[in-house]
Amino acid sequence: MTEIKTRNRWWIVIAAVVLELALGAIYAWSAYVPSFTTVYFWTTTQTQIPYSVGLASFAIVVVFAGRLKERLGARLLIILSAAALGGGYLLGGILPITPLWTTLTVGLIGGAGIGFAYAIPISTGTKWFPDKKGLVVGLGMAGFGAGSLIWMYLFNGVLSKLSKPLMWTFIIYGVLYAGFVMFSYFFLEDPPKDYSVPGWTPPKVVSKTGEKIVVEDFTSKEMLRTPQFWYIFVTFLVGAGAGLMTIGIAKKWPTDVLTDLGFPTAIVSIATTIAASVIYPIFNGLGRISWGWFSDKIGWKWAMLIMNAVQTVFLFLIIVMVRHPVALAIGMAVLAFNYGGNFSLFPQATDQTFGSKNLSSNYGWVFFSYGVGGLLFPIIGGAFNDAGLQIWAFILAGILLAGCVALIYITKKPTKRA
């Protein structure tokens, strides 16, 4: 077998983080919402449409990108990603900033660009790091979550002061995103077929009776016929959808609540900016690393049960916590930490439930739930916000996620029928 020194494979992780920093562009969306509403006079619901369409486009393309990677390799997809993501944002700045054009460019085209490359670090990283799957996937996905911190800070601290800030932001970001994605082109590729990790022996997984448990390799067609797929799909849909809804209104809803309660404008601005632009991105990234590492220790199922149970509780608590700046910060930190964990645990769930052989295409189907959740929940959140009934969006999300905890609890490894 070909043995590659352990230190060399860490370049894969570095390239994955840089790539995901660019792909995390969509998470900076809440920073633009105030400009859409005050400068261009969009409604809150309209501000969520490009965001939701971008998430749906992203998730749909991931499904097909997984199969294309298996046939064509990672590097062609990286080129397509750079062209679509960079080009979508460039067009978004050049064309009029209206709900229609912004949805078609930044949303539809830019979202597709994210989808072309998103799963590459997952499938490539797990092949290079069979001994640290959860941790490595978490590190790669942390770039996706934390990337918005960079883009939000650059917009709020620098680009918002320009004349026509949204126009120039989209143009500048288009160039930067394309450059970041192309950096990964030189590093992200699968290991040789006979690659092994020096000094590491795959552990034997056994049942309570001492029998060896074998994870069978399912094709996507076989996987889609199992109830386990649908349990995992629905749970990802609700968990990710609730987090995306929170991201979409992370600044506007708390601003409205705290202002109505009589807090000084300066305090409201500082508190909501920190919650949306600092705390949420940081804890989103930390959650991806921490839950990935934790799943290596106790298994994806128990990690997911704990994470979603805590998230359910805080979806209800945030209704009260949003009424004070300090409590808001704590609530947003927990919601972000658990939301980020989805992107470490669901690749693990797919790998350890349906096998590693077809992980690229199988996870594409699982990840499609993210797009469905992203299409539904942010628009629902925006509509509830426009109606002055925002708390009911969180109550609904909490009830649905509680049901998903039960679904994961009954999920067991599927077996193929003869």
C-alpha cells in the first residue's frame, strides 16, 4: 500500500478551509438586509427571497455535483464553482439591485457556485483522514461557517462606507470568491486507491452481543428506498432550516424587539451587530469542529441526539432571551453552535449509515434537505416578522425539531435485502 506522511495530508485541510471560506459567502446575508430595506425599500420578506433561492440552488447543485465528482474529478468542479460563484456576485453588482435581478444573480447563480464545490472537502477529507473523519470534516466546514465573519466585517467595517456599497461589495466579493476557490484547485484531490494512514488500523465495530457490525455500501437509488434516509433527511431539513431562519433575521428581529422595549439606539446597534456578525459566525464555526470531534468519541447518533435536544430547548428560550442584549448573545451563541454541528454530523451519519463508497452522491441527496429547509424557513421567518408574529416561527421550529429527535432515536443501520 502507498503510505503518505501524515503531515502532507494536512494541506488538504488547509485548502478545504480556504475553499469553504469563500463558499460561506451566503452566510453574510444578514449584513445586507438593513441596506435592502432602508436604501432600496425592500420588505423583510423580499430580502429573504434571494437568500432562500441561493440556498435552494446550492443544495440542488450539490446533488448533481456529487455524481459529477465521481466521474470527472474534483478539479473541474472547482473551476465551475469559481466561475459561477464569482460571476454571480459580479453580475449582482453590475445589474440593478432589485429583488428579481439579485435573486437571479447572487441567489441562483451564486448559490449554484457554492453547490459545485461544497461537498469536495467532505468526500476528499474523509478519504485522506479515515482515522479522524469527524474532526477533519468539522475543520473544513468551520471555514464555511466562519467565512461569513470575514465578509461581514469587511462589509460593515469598510465597504459600507463606499458610495453605492452593495454594488461595490458584490463586485469586490465576486473577484475574491473566485480567487479563494481557485486556490484550492492545486491541493484538493483524492488519495491513491491503495492509500493508507501509517500506523493506523481501522477499528472493529461490534454490537452488544460481540458480533461485528458491517456498514454496507448503498447506492443512492438503494439509499432513497430506506426509511433511515428519510429520518435523516427530515431532521437535517428542520435543524438546518431553523438555523438559516435565525441567520436571515439575526439582526433585524432583535433590533425591532430591543427598540420597542426602549433600549438606547447605540446599545441596540452594538448588541445586534455583535450577535449577528460576530457571535453567530464564530460559534457556528466552533460548533462544526466541536461536534465533529465529539462524534468521533461517542458516535454520530448520540452526538446528534444531544445537539438537537439542546437546540429544541433554545429555539423556545430565544423568544425570551431576545429581550435583553446579554441574553440575546448567549442564545445566539448556543443556536449557532448547534446549527454548525449539523454540517459535521450529517456527513458522518451518511457515511456510517450508507457506507463510504458512494458518499459523494449519497450525501448530495441528504444535503438536498438543507436546500428545502433553506427555501422554506427563511421566507416563513420573514413573513412572520412582517406580520409581527416572529415568536411563532421559533415555536413552530422547536416543535418540529423535537419530533426529529424522536426520528433519530429510532434510526438504525439498514441492511440490504437479498
